[in-house]
Amino acid sequence: MTNAEGGPVPHVIEAVRWSPTGDAVRIIDQRRLPGEYVERDLRTLDEVRDAIATLAVRGAPAVGVAGARGLVASLVVYAGESTARFAERMRAHAATIRATRPTAVNLPWAIDRMLERAERERARDPRALVAALREEATAILEEDRAMCRRIGEHGEALIAERSRVLTHCNAGALATGGIGTALAPVYVAAERGRAVAVYADETRPLLQGSRLTAWELARAGIPVTVLTDGMAASLMRERGVDLCIVGADRIAANGDTANKIGTYALAVVARHHGVPFYVAAPSSTIDHAAPNGEAIVIEQRGAEEVRRGFGTLTAPEDVAVYNPAFDVTPAALISGFVTDRGIVRPPFDFRGWNAA
Ligand code: MRU
């Protein structure tokens, strides 16, 4: 595979970074994978919002990082404005980006952190403020990278030699600033010479599992097998899976967890077959203000994603469609959380967890 200009695809996946000139956010356009590797630079508020809404950049931590960096990029050209006008614009851009996708808590978390930094720097002129915000957005990504690594270090203990791990959606390098969350333990175990194989749920309707997880694992030389979501039960009955590890978009204080639609079904099936079910996530995904899953807003997406997902009509043109992007897995179905602070076992209580 080559990139859009015919050049090599970089060895290290960086889902979100600064453009070389520093005035834009550079993302890998995940809508084009696995067929094409294309990077895009986001400069304007519309470009940032559109990239997040259409899942060009996706995955809870990556969306948080892209939101923070996108905020900076969208403000660069306005740094010549008066301090008051600039502050007003910054708040408006922040509110727009914050509202782009409602479920992953990493996005409001990152945007609020940017606004808190701006508040601390409020005496400074817009140019100095942009520089301070850039520093904050850089720190958000660097901290995420470090948290991913720690998730991997803690979680690799779960992966014995010849483990077969089932995952859902994509919670790998493409979804974060580092080596991923659910895939981090797999990468670290493989790095340490352990044989590990992954089953990737296709993940209807946008196929993040077959398009993205399979792509990044295959590039890393980790054996990966794709199955459609409805096949997981049968695979478990055949004793083909040792453990499940999935990511998370928002974890409530009691451990109820929102993640890609289909995760809940997988957890039910895993419990039925006695397969351990782990959620891997950084502290920035914990929402201690949400007491339980009922407080989590689930994003509803358009009908066309199901009726005509990748161009072909797969349901009658005007049929009604149910298309929530996420579901909530009750804490009772979760064997443990693999976090940057270690593995957390039941009973879960994330009150007081703070990402900072
Ligand atoms: O709609 P997406 O692709 O952004 O959904 C992503 C997921 O559900 C991931 O599992 C989650 O964000 C964790 S990513 C480390």
C-alpha cells in the first residue's frame, strides 16, 4: 500500500498530529482505510467538525485529541483580533466542537481542559493564548500516548502464551494518541515475544473492526481473523476465545460502560460462555459525574449508514432504521477494567477518579 502521493505508508500510526507547519491538525482519514492511506490537514472549524462527525477521525481518545488540536487550528487565523472578540470566538468554536459527538466523554473532557487553560491565561493577548492552547493540546496527546502504554503494560498480564483475544470495533493506535487501549495489551504481549492471535468483530454498520483493527494488526504482524458480529457466540461455543478486550467511550461511576454498538451483545454472550470480558480505557474516559449508564447520552446516527453503508443498497430505500452508534454494557457483565493505573476488579466505584 502507498499513500495518496504514491509514497510509503509510515511505519508508526499517528492518528492525529500537528501538520509540519503547525497551523493545522493532520489526521489519517479513516474513512478511506483499508483501501487507501490518506492524510488530511484540518484548519477550519467546519473541517474539524466534519472530520469528527463523519468519523474521518474517530475513537474516543483520538476524538478528544483532535478536538483540542482542532480548536487551536481553527483559531490560528484569528489571533490578530481584539482580546474580547477572540475570547468570544474561542468559546463559540469550543462549544461547536464539544457538541459534535455526544457519547465519548474524552471530547468534552479535552475541550473543557482547553478552556480551563485559557481561563488561567486570560490576561494574555490572543497570540500568546494560541501558543498556550497549543501547548495544552500537545500535552493532551502526549499524556494519552503514555496512558495507552501503561494500559498495555498492565493488561499484558492477562494475555497468556497463545491467547486468542476477541475485540470489537477499533480501540487500537488509530483510535488514540498511542498504541491503543483494547489493543495495547496485545501489542505489548507481542512485543515481549508472546504468541497472541486476535479475532476482530467486523462491527456493523461502519466496519471499524474489519476495516481498521484488521488493517493495523496485520501491519504489525499480529495474526488477526475477522468475523461478523453475529458469529461471536458460535466461536465461543467452539472454545475459540480465551478473553474479550474492548475499548470504551464513557465509563460511569458504577462501571456501566458505553462502547460501540454490539459491545453489550458481546458481553452477554461472553458471560454465557464463561469468557472473561475486559474493558480497557484511560482515565480520561471515566465520567465520575455519571452515576450509571442511564446518564450516558447515546449518539443516534443516520439511516443511510445502515441502508446504504458503503454505497450499495442493503435494505429497502425507505425502510425505518434503528442506528444507535453505541450501547451500554452493565458493570455486572464486566470482569475488570484495564486502566493506566492498573487492573480494576469488581465491585467498581469510579467516584473521585480524576483524569488529571
Ligand atoms: O464510532 P467510533 O468509531 O468513534 O467508536 C469507537 C469505539 O467505540 C471505541 O471502542 C472507543 O472509542 C474506544 S477507542 C480507544
